[in-house]
Amino acid sequence: MADILPLDTERAAPKRASLEPLMKLVGDDLTKVNHAILERMHSRAPLIPQLAGHIIAAGGKRLRPMLTLASSRLCGYAGQRQIGLAACVEFIHTATLLHDDVVDESDLRRGNATANVLWGNQASVLVGDFLFSRAFQIMVDDGSLEVLRVLADASAVIAEGEVMQLETSNNTETSEEQYLEVVSAKTAALFSAACRIGAVVGGRPAVEADALESYGRNLGIAFQLVDDTLDYSAQQATLGKSIGDDFREGKITLPVLLAFRRGDDEERLFWRRCLEDGEQRDGDLEQAMRLLQRHNALADSIERARHYGSIARDALGIFPDTEAKHALVDVVDFCIERAY
Amino acid sequence: MADILPLDTERAAPKRASLEPLMKLVGDDLTKVNHAILERMHSRAPLIPQLAGHIIAAGGKRLRPMLTLASSRLCGYAGQRQIGLAACVEFIHTATLLHDDVVDESDLRRGNATANVLWGNQASVLVGDFLFSRAFQIMVDDGSLEVLRVLADASAVIAEGEVMQLETSNNTETSEEQYLEVVSAKTAALFSAACRIGAVVGGRPAVEADALESYGRNLGIAFQLVDDTLDYSAQQATLGKSIGDDFREGKITLPVLLAFRRGDDEERLFWRRCLEDGEQRDGDLEQAMRLLQRHNALADSIERARHYGSIARDALGIFPDTEAKHALVDVVDFCIERAY
């Protein structure tokens, strides 16, 4: 198994996990989802499809809606409800991205200027609100109170997570547990909801819905841990994101948590100055990256991600071996391997 | 009838409309709503009840939830569903206020510092998102897809209206029709939804649901026209709002629309400089108020509000004469008379 190979050997392994099996499985459905997204972005206010189109078209992997599509497939669902519901998931995700970029004062996302830079914070807040409402309209059209509950709950938890993140921001005393609570809420809640929906439309028993939710939640945590690690990795440039965004914003992520705890007093003064006091000078990001390296904080963050990835993989154990199951397992590997 | 009395006589009239009959009718229910609001604001993130409590406790008339309560009563509903649903309406309203204050960069609301000033824009955006999600959770608990549709539709329309307002902002060429479209969307949609819910929980036929929706929509338009007029009235100070907020933000409201159209070239240059170019000097607000006076723009805005108020009143015509109906009629009069 890959898990027992040393890091270097694994990095050199010829075959790498990719999203291709997932794309092969749900590609046709995803085309329909993209169509539904375009159709439902429509509004009397021309700025709405314009701004929403900018961020939705900008790419992104459509990972969350693909999880809804693949989970529906895994549950043997043969209807069409997954299309609209996957669009809901993407709308909710996009709404949170728009609001995140305002909250973080970001100016780049996936290598493109963010909506708040192009159209202003005001429009980003309001179009986010619109997409969020539109998602609920689509769910009402779908007509399942159970789906509405899953996504209303997820949305509330996401907002809670974002607020908790504000509260831990710039606080180097944040514990790993607090960090995980934020990640579970702000990221993993939508992953788990996206997956659970598959069992709901498939009319599967609670044990399968719970399994898919667990898969999604642990995958989401692994995904975010890797994301937080990538923010200190040279690789990040290839994603179109500038390295060090989290550092500049004083975000306390797992790599920093580990390095802070493993460092000496002088190093902690450095972290406090940069992240709590926000006093950053030329060369500080480079120094942060050296400290992360010295304490193995990046590699160990990925190890933590592997742990959650394993739980996600095992959660799928109760499902029969199908193409859908293999594709979902590959997503776990992909999310972790993108760290290299 | 009050409508045919000249303005001055009416101002001197001893008996003035108030919200008292409404408070008498739904006071007990409103206490329960306030309790439900406090209970459902709860969150793991302490900042959420803190910030939400600030704006919700700050007062406001609770007009929208009271409309849900009174409409339910008008429809003969004797259960308890109106309590939670009125709380939803207030949560959605509060979420839009939080986002509005960020969008408008306001620093005062009802005489208190706004949440964005006290806790920052970031927290206001996220807590708004939370309240919005929480409203949908309460609706899911209630279990009516029809209510979910009414409020999901209203939420989408509100966001559209706010975006349209952004697009007309600072544009003195905005037509009265465009202005009304914005008002119908950003304000009247929640009033009409709040009222329609009464017919839904009461299980009343579509004609009554439509009548309540029409009442709410027209009341909402009248309410906003008066609000926009008050922003140029000395009376405004007593509401705890600073006069001239709309002027400073370059908002094109009905009084300005009328004065702009009725003015000469020199006056239009003045409005363009102040509202389009945002070049404002000492004395400009006073000059604006003189121009509004010269062209009767404030009084005529109130006349327009009366028109919508009359439609609202007549929409209730199909309901039998009850205490609830009288209270709702009084709301119309109250909303218009607060202009004096």
C-alpha cells in the first residue's frame, strides 16, 4: 500500500491518482450541471450572471458537485435529480467563495482577479446572497425536505466555521482541535452534505447516508489540510494562487500550529510578530518556510491529511465494488497527492 | 376620509395611526417570537449571538414578523407555526440589514453603531450568512415546502433588488419605474412574503394568499417611499438616523428623482455633481433639501406612498371585518403618517 512507502519513493511513483475516473463516471452529468448552472444564474439584474459567471466559469475542479453526482451513482440512483442538486452545491460553494474573498480581502483566485476586485465588495456580497437564495429555490423545486435539511444545516455550519476562523485568526495559541473544528465546519460540512445527498436521492438507508457523510467529511478535512499546506509550497504557484496568502492574512493553519509548538522561544516571537501583530518584513515568508521545513511541519500536515483520507476511504467499505466506488476512492488519493 | 383632507388639517388631526392595535393583537405572540429568536441565535461561535443580538435587540419595530403574526390571525389560524416563521422573517430581515450596512458602509443604525463598525465587515457578512441559513433550518423544521418557496423566492428577489440598486446608484437618469422595481424587490418582497405566510399556515385559498401578498407588497412600497423621504426630513433625527445618508451615498431615491426632473439645467448640474460625481461640499445637503422643497418633491413622494397604501388597504377588502383586519389597515396609516 502507498501508505507504508517512504515519501520520496511515493513521489517518484509513475502512476498518480487523478480525477479522471471521476470525470469518466460523471462527465455527462457534469455537462448537464454546467448547463443548469448557467440557466439558473439568470436574473433581471445583469450584474448577477456576469459576476457569478466570472467566478463559476473561472474553473475550479467542480469537485463538490462531482461528489454529489458520483454519490448518487454509487447509491444506484438512475433519475435526474442529482443534476439540479449538484448545481445547488456549486451555488452554495460559489456564494461562500464570494463572501470569503470579501472577508479575506483577496485579490486573486485561481490566477484570476477576484470578483471583489473587479466589481467591488458590495456586488460580491449581494451576488453571493443571490446564489445562496437561488440554491434554496432549486431545492424547493426538487421538493425534498430531507435535502433541504442537509444543505440548510451545512450552510449554517459553514457560516459558523467562518466566524470561528475569524475568532482564531491571528491567535498563535489556537489548538489543533480548534483548528480542526474550523476546518470541519467551513470546508468539510459542504463535502459531507454533497455526498449525503447521493444517498437521499437514491433512497438508501441511514447507514449508507451516514457512510457517505463520513466519507465526505473526512475527505473535506484532508482536502483543507492539503490546501493549507500548499499555501506554503512552491507548487502553489502552478495553481495560480500566490504563495503565502494565509501567512499575510495571519491565518493560523496546521503547518503554522505545528511549527509554533515545535519551535523555540525566538521562533515563537517570530510567528507572533508576523501573524498576531501583523508586522511583516521582506524575507519573513521565506523565513516562515524555512521554519516549517526545519520542523517537518509541511510533511507532517500531509501525514495528518492522510489519516483523514484513510477514514474517508474506509467509510466507503460498506458499498459494493463498483466503478463509482473506485472513482470516489481515487478522489481521496488525488486530494492528498496534489500536495506533491 | 383622511385622504381628502388637506395636508395641514391632517397633520393637526388629534388621533394618529399607531402600531398599538397591532401590538395589542399580536403582543403575546411577539413575546414568543422574541424568545424563539434568542433561542435560535445560539451557536458554537460566541460572536454570532453577540453580534446578531446587537442588531436584533437594538429594537426596530419588528414590523415584518408582526405582519406574519397578524396575517396568520386574519386567516383564522389557531396553531403555533406562525411563531417560528415570524422568527425566520426577522432573521432574513436582519441578515439583509447586516449585509446592507456593509454594502452601504453605514456606521449608524437606529442611533447605534452598526455591527460592521463594532465587529468589522467580515463578521457582519458571515453572521448575516449564518442567520440566513438558520432561517432556512427553522423553515425545514416547520416542514412546509410552500413556506420554503415563499421565503426562498423572496430572498432571491431581495438580493436581485439590492444588486439592481447598486446598478442604479449614482445614476441621476434612473427612471421612476426603475426605482420602483428596486423598491419592490429589495423591500416589498419580504413584506409580501411575511404576509402571504399567514394564508399558508391558515390553509386559505390562493385568492386570500394573493390578497395578503398584494397587501404586503404595496405596504412595503409605501413604507420604503416614506423611508426615502424621511432621509431628507428633520424628523429623521428622532429615529436615530442621521439625515442625508442616502444623499451622501449618492442613492437615487424618489424625492431626488422628482426634483431632478422638475429642476432646471443648473439644478441638474448640482444633483449630478453631488450624486454622480460624489463631489459634495459643506451646505450641499441643505441646498438639496431646499430644491426638494422648491419642487414639492417630499410631499409628492408621500402622495405616491399614499397611492400604494390605498392599494394595500383595498387588497384586504375580501377579508371579513375583524380585529386583525383593522390592525393591518392601521399599519398602512402608521407607515404613511410617520412621515409627518
